[in-house]
Amino acid sequence: MFSELSKPLVIGHRGASSYAPENTLASFDLAVRQGADGIELDAKLCADGNVVVIHDQTVDRTTSGSGNVIDMTLEELQELDAGSHFDVTFKGEKIPTLDQVFESVGNETLINVDLTNYYSPFDSLPIKVAEIVNRHNLSRKVLFSSFNPISLRRINRLIPEAPIGLIALSGKKGKLMLGLVGRLIVSYQSIHPEVSSVNIKLLNRVHQLGRYMYVYTVNKAHDMERLFSIGVDGIFTDDPLLAIEVRGRIKQEKL
């Protein structure tokens, strides 16, 4: 998949989340319309086993409600307002299901599905996600990622043709995942380090291993300029418009 895509990629982090409420259909649709090469979303299970798209373990920060996602049914979750906290113009936006996201933009863009079952790493999330991906015939248009190598190994067994990306924290734990430990735990095609961890030495090491590097979460123009200049394969950003403008400028300067 990666070799077929233009570089560096601009991937809308939770959609175009500088301009619309994160992880909503409005945000994903806007990222596509702004010209992002892909979108990133957070998938987890709710109480009745549906796969919903929300980052936090609770609904408190991003909706009108309160409580744990895993304790609420899909019907209860979709009664909540997931837009007004961002701006009144998005009042009525819902927490979408993964099915709904695929139906909305699945055939229009690369979709990075972040498996976020960190508090229940052995639950059925990989199985449910694989079923949804296969139902929509999108195994060639998805990238799976996670901080949790267990989830990545499980989804890789279910959909081996889809690439997987290991997300690395900053600091010592991140260095372990970026090194031999990460490679022993799971065979990944891309590594996703935090922006402050990235330098040319690390990038060269990743490329020498035949892997791709997609950096999160890059929202400042000077960070975009640095990363595009040293040759990262892509970035995750809340601001696809800014990233596309910076990418174009860097490409012009290199001509």
C-alpha cells in the first residue's frame, strides 16, 4: 500500500480536528475535502459489542454526556451530542460507528484505524474490526495502528494483507518500541513516533530496516517544515490545510 501513495502523506488526526469536532463524520468528511491523503480514527467497543469511534475511555470530554464508553450501549452513545463542545454549528454530531465512517468516506481515502482497547487488550475488538473491514471490502485501504502490540498481532492474523503501524511513546518506553524489542514483539510495516522523538538518525535507521515513518501529532508549521525536509514518510496532524500548504512549499524549495 505505502509504495503506491504519494509522499509525504498528510493524515488528518481524528479528521480535520482543528476545524471540526474530533472523530466525527463532519471531521472526517472535512479532512477529505481539505485534501488530506488519509484520516486517523480511534476504535473501541461499547457495551453491546459495537465498534464506535471515540478516543477517550469516557464520553465526558467530547460529548454532552458522562460515563465510560464500555458501559454504554450504542443507542445510549448516539443520543449524545458530540459536536456542541467544539462549536454550536456542529450541534447534533454523533459518536459514529466504524461502519458509518466506512460508509461515509471508506472509498475516498486511506483510513488509519487505531485499535484503542488498552484497558482490555484481549477483548474482541480486533475480531469485530476485521469483520467490518471485510464487509466493506476495505482491507487494501486501511492501516491498523496501536500502542498495544497484542492487538496488532491479532489483527494481522485476521487481515494479513493490511499494513500495521506500531505507535511509540516519547522517552525510554518509546525507544524500546522503536528498537529491537518492538520488532521482536510484532512485525510492523510502519513506525509512528511522537514528534519530539524524531531526528534524521532515527529516520535513517527506520528506512534502513525497510519500514516507513509516520509522525504524530504535528500541528506547528516549523515542525512540519523540519520533518518534511528530512524526509519522513508522513505526518498525523489536526490541521491538514496547514500541512498541505507547508508540504507544497517544501517541495517547491527542493526543485
